[in-house]
Amino acid sequence: MKLPKPGPDVFNRVSFKNARDTYFGGAGVIIGKGKNARAHMHATLGIQEADAHTMDVVDAVRLARELEVDMVAVNSGRILTFDEGEIQAGYIVDFHGVRLTWMGEMIAEDVFGQMTGPAYIPALIYRLTKWTWKAGKKVHLLREPGGPTWVMQEYCKKVDPELTIDNLDQVGSKLKLPHGWKFETKVLTRDLVLDTTCCDGWASMLRDELQCTYQACGYDSDTSANFVP
């Protein structure tokens, strides 16, 4: 089989509620090598329920051969921290029994950097997504001096198996933050919405050394956030 034509499909608007503390799986399909390599990103979000082991059935080497692409990078064990999500998604595929949808694109080098590289290095992803953290719920933030505020969108247990949705406020004490950075937990007084369809579709993201992932808001001329918490 070959990968369908990538890109958003106006007929596939995926939405999901009660997302906080739920697992999802993902797969980056890598096309090209070196600096020219790019990654088509896929996720189970709103398509199939997932747990910590959903992606274990995907044989990345065999799948790359079947798709006639250079590589497949499987992403598993990720747990959401926001409450509701919407994606202007693309085609839906079955990867060895797991249903996923196309949801964006990255430079492949950035994908590998986020998975295995040093912490606190930003990367860009193109995706038309809307993440909502509801009023009255907690958000976990990294504040970069003179820069953006980073909102935790997902965590995992691979580095620290003791992490739970209820003790994420303790993450800051476990991090070796860059000079001047601060970790903060806040209870929202109104909904926080990060909607990349309100800007140019690009989101800036990074991971800490516990492999928690954050999305930026309040940087440059970005208009994806309805406010900076």
C-alpha cells in the first residue's frame, strides 16, 4: 500500500471531548533522508481509543516497507492534559490494526530531536488544531524569560513512571530548567484555547527532560492563543 495524498480534508473535522488524562498513539511517516527528510504526522486522536500499549502492534520497519517510505517513527505512551480537541484532519489509515488520521507535517530532523534530543529545543509543526483547557482546571506552564509561555499539552511515564495527572504540579521540582525559566501551575478562571487555525497553522512546541510536551503561546505575532495564562 502507498500513503494517501497528505493534507487537511475539509470533510474530516475530528473533535473529541473528555480528553484530559487519556492516552493517544502516533506515527511519523518519514519521506526523504538527511536535511531533505520530512514527516507526515498521524494520531489516534478522535479516531480510536488508545492505551499505553496500543502502538506496540505497529512494526515500524515492516510498515515503512509496506508504505514504500524511508522510515516510520512510532510515538506511544503519550497522555493528554487538555480537555477538548479539534483537528482539521486528513485521510484515515490502518497501520497494522491501529486507526489513525493524518494531522500535520514536520521536518523529520525536528521529530527525532523532540524524541531523542536535548530538552527545551523548540520545533515547529504544521497542524490545524484547537486545544481547549477548561475553566476551573489546572494548566502547567513553562515561562521563558523574554519569550513565550509554554503550556503542557501531554505527559508520559517513560522517564518518570510516577507521573500522574494529579501530581504534574510537582514536575517543576524535577526539571533542570534553563537559566531564568520558571515552572508554574495555575487554575484557569476562563477557558484557554490554543487554535492554530487563527494564525498560519504552525505551532511551536518543545519537550522537557521528562518528555512532557508543551505548546507555545504569546510569542512574536502568533495569534493562536485567546490569552496568555
